Amino acid sequence: MSSKPGIAEAFIVKMLDNGARLQGPAVAKYVDLMRRAHPDESPAQIIERLEKQAIFALAGAATPALANDYPTVTVADYVFACMKANGETRRALESCSCSIDVISTIIPYEAYEQAETFRSLSFAGGERGAFFRESAAGKTAIGNLRRGQAEADVRCF
């Protein structure tokens, strides 16, 4: 034991203060992203969502199956397409797997599926594709997916 009992406490407080100072901007950015991804949720609902994510992360269980139950084939399709775009390397596999994990914690599977449907159908030519490109629902769904992908890019690539 130290002859000065306050040194250990001061050291721990200093470490925690430094950690809070360094992580503060990242936490603020993440909370802002969650608010934009879920604009209809109240602050209490956002806090509940963040608490659930923290519990999953602390328990080592922040997997898509537990977070939002994305089907395995959806995860595999995403990782496959992501690797085609980013190179077929081990690093790409890790980054792409991380990316879909992050997206699954931000966007519920049903919303992801809807956004992917709008996105893929928007490539159709003519009036059929225009409906999916120009509808308010399509723009919102695709915008939410893009925000989730942007957060995944920041955290994984």
C-alpha cells in the first residue's frame, strides 16, 4: 500500500477525466448519428437504444444476430458485395464484416431490407425506376442506409 492514499485515487480520476475528454467528441458524434438515424424517437428512446448497445458491447455480444437479427444470407451478401468493391483480402473481409455489424446496430433489419429494396429497384430505367428513386419513402430509407454505412465506414475502414 502507498503511504499516500490519495495518489492512487488522483491517478484514477485523472485517467477517467482524460478518457472522457478524449472520447467526448466521438460520443457526441455517435449520439447525433443515432438521432438522425431514428428521427421519430424521443430522447428517452435514444438513450434506451444506446444503453442496449452498451450492454451488448460489454457482454461481448454485439453481433447482428443478437442486435437486430439480420439473416445470415443478408450478412453474407453484404460482405461479399463489400469485398468485391474493396478488394478480396483478409483486411477487406474484416472491415466488411465490421461494417454490416455496425449497420445492424443502427438500422433494424426490416428498415435495412426496405432500403436495399428501394436502392436496387431505383436502378431500373424509366418510370418504374423513377418511382423508387423519387418517392419520399425511398429517399428516407436510402438516406438512413447511407448514414448507417457512413458510420460503418468511419468505424471499420
